[in-house]
Amino acid sequence: MATTSLHHAQLGATFNGVVVESHSVRLNQFKGIKYGNVPGRFEIAQPVAVEHFSGKTIDATKFGPRCPQSRVDVRHLLRIPEDFEIKDEPEDEFECLNLDITLPENAPASEKPLPVLIWIYGGSQVVTFCSAASKICDTSRIVADSVKAGKPIIVVSINYRLNIFAFGDGKGGRNLALKDQRLAIDWVRKYIGGFGGDPDNITLAGESAGAAYIHAHMITGPRVKRAILASGSLHLSSPMPLELGNGLIKSLEDKVGELEQKSLRECSVGALIRALDELGMNRMWLQEEEELRDWDKKPEQVDELMIGDTEYESVIWRNGIETFDAPSIISIFESKDPDWGTKLRKQYQIVADRPTASKLGALDFANDVRFALPTEIIAERVTATGNKRVYRYLVDEPNPWQSSARAHHAVDLIFVFGGLDLSHNPGAEAVGQEMRNRWIRFINGEEPWSSFSEGKRFAFGPFGESKEIDEKQFAARRRVAHMKVLREAGPAVYLPIVLALTAGRVSLLN
């Protein structure tokens, strides 16, 4: 692979990267650039000093290590053919704060600095779901397409701490992933100019847990130029009480004590990962903290927002909800508020002698509460603040390899990054191309389609077709009547139900 060098005057360093070619477009990639120092396990990271770079030649030819984590085969949920190879990625709890930059070959010499996209991946806050290193979320295709469209962009993807390494032990920092990401965003703002990027024209984007993090950054500031929330928000993973986190920490402490007779801070990385596996801790959450207090009442500090969901987000709870029988589901609905519970379970076709319909109804309910309704609420709220453009979209194109899996959670990653060969499915390829084109327009500050305030949404799929849709067409694609009932019931009614249905039942192996 050919190499390239870039002298960064501000940092006083020379970065050695690699030249890649994507669809006949030459790009430069600088990988594994360190943006933060972890002073100790569970401690708040500090920015990397300029002295780390000054006067040095930085090897940026290899992806940096990711945070240690449990093994999850991301091909499972995405239905990617089993013979698609995903190589093991290096892991290091103290060296995982690094980022990758993909840019057009001539970006540093461009007369005008280029718009920048910062990508934050998801993975239930416990694993890296589809990294650039896996090729699934390889950032080169969208950059190449931006060059072809005459609207070049730079993409930065970041690694950050995950699972217990981000959650903490209750004695040091908490929400460390959020703080790591903030360091990375600050690094980009300070230094992306040396790579040809515009620090004043940054779009933050993330999917699932990544989108929840982006939403948190929008709430806590500083102000964001643009943001893309793909299949996630703080309504999906809200900050939870410290008491709940203390219970998780205690369980891990006890398990690690059995394995190594050491504390969480002193035990080996291997013991921590084994403890997570043996306890089945397949998701974590943000913890309540002052800056996140009353998050649902704070304005999103963003100038322009793109926000969307897939048709079948709730697949991530399918295996878990399959363990319920119909009477158990009914009990969950009716135990908190019998009147509203009965109305909601009837709305979602949850009936005692219909076990299959009841499970499907519970999944539809979870889908609407955690994804579809919040997407509408956020779009409405940001639009209402005035002078802010909101662009709402739907992903309805089914999985390219198994259409019966529907347009499920995370399938949009396959389309928007175009990292996999979809030539067997022209419709999926067309939708992917359309998604990249629309994202590129948005990142460049152009209208990707009509705004939400005009009653318009954009639908990607099905059948390889992408188009604007009106309110009536939207009602044919999402459960609008059901969401109206949810609004009438209110979160005090539906949140306890969805928690009882889904807590501990998420899985990326559905």
C-alpha cells in the first residue's frame, strides 16, 4: 500500500499515512492518531499535549487499538455472509483514545477548507459495532463519493472507552465515553485545519448508542453546527440513577473477586472481560450527572439536524421478548396503570390467547417508544425553536442479503458507508448511493430534501426507491395512530412498561 506524508505546521509534526483508492478516487488516510491520555483505569482522560507531536514523525499508517471488549460477531445482526472476513483488532485500555482521518488527496492544498464529519459508532455502549477497521464502516466510500459529486468532505472516526472502562467503578470518573468523545471533538476543532478541514463547519453523526452520545453532546454543548442522529437518542438510552449503576458495579466487583481476588481497579483486563461475559452484561448506560440533569427539558444546541429511524428497530430485543408468554406481557402492561395499560395493549394487539401477536405487539411498542416517537418529538422540538432546519428520514430498504429480516436496526450502516459489495442487490446499492449523496449535501450545508417544518420526510426504500413523502405516506409507513395514543398516555405511563419489557434483553445477536 502506498504511503503519504503531511506536515502539520500547528503541531510541528509530520504524519505518515496511507493512500487508498475508492471507486477510482485517490484518498489519504491517517490512522490511529492519539487524542487523549488515560491517567489510570476509570480516570478522566486528559488531552494529548502538543509536545507529543512536536518535532516528530507520527506513524499514522495503522488503525489504533480499540477499548477491550467482549467478542460480538457484527455479521450476525447485519446478515453479512459468514465468509466475509473481519480481522481481530488490537485492544488496549490505555491507548484506545485515537482517531482516524480520511480526506481527499488534495484536501490540505484546497483553496477553501473542507466540511468535516465526525463519526461516533454504536454498540450498546459495550462494544465497537462496525469500525472502519472491520471495513463495514470504512469511511473511504463516502469521501470518494463526495469528491465525485464536487462536494468534498473529510471524515473523522474515533475510538473511545466502552463498557466498564467507560462506566467506571463509582470512585473515579463516570460517563467516561462521553468525556473521551468531547476530547476528540476538541482535538478536531483545534487541529483539523492542518489536514485541510474547516473547524467551524463540523457535523457530528452517530448510530444507535453513537446517536445517543451525539444527542448528549447537543444537550451539554458547546453548540454544534450540524448533527445526524441515526436510530438513536437519549430517549433510547436515558441517564440512569447512580443506585442502578452501583448495583452493576457491585456485581462485577463480586465476580472479579471470585476470579482474581482483586478489585476492579487492580484486576487484569482479562478478568474484567470474563466477568462481563459471565454476568451477561451486554449493555450499559449513561449515569446521572449534573450536566445531564433534566436533559429532556434542555434545548438541543444545534443549527441543523438530520434525524431518522429504520422500520424495524426493535429487532435488538426480539430474542429477549420471545421468552415472554402473552399473560406475562399483559401483566407488564396493566400492572402500573390498568386503564392506560389495557388501552395500550389493545392498541398493539396484545391478547391473552394470541402468543405470537402479543410478542410482535410488544416489539412494536418498544420500537415506537424508543425510536419512532422520540424521532418525531426531537424533530418537532428542534423545529419549534426557530431558524433551525430539521430533516427527517426513514430507512425502509430491507437487509440486502435477507429481505425477510426487514429494514432492521443498523441496516443503514451497510447503505451509508457502502463498505460491502452489494452488486447482487441493485436496489440496496441504489439506496446506499442515495443515502451517501444526501448526507454529503447536508454536511456541505445544502438542503438534502425539504425540511420537516414543511411536512416532508425522506424515505430510503423499499424496492430501491428513494423519495420525499408527505404526511399521508408517512402514516402508511409508521404507526402514527399508535404514537398518538402514546403521546396521550405520556412517558409516565409508557416508560415503566418498556423498561419492564426490554431491560436486560437487548442483544446484537438477533
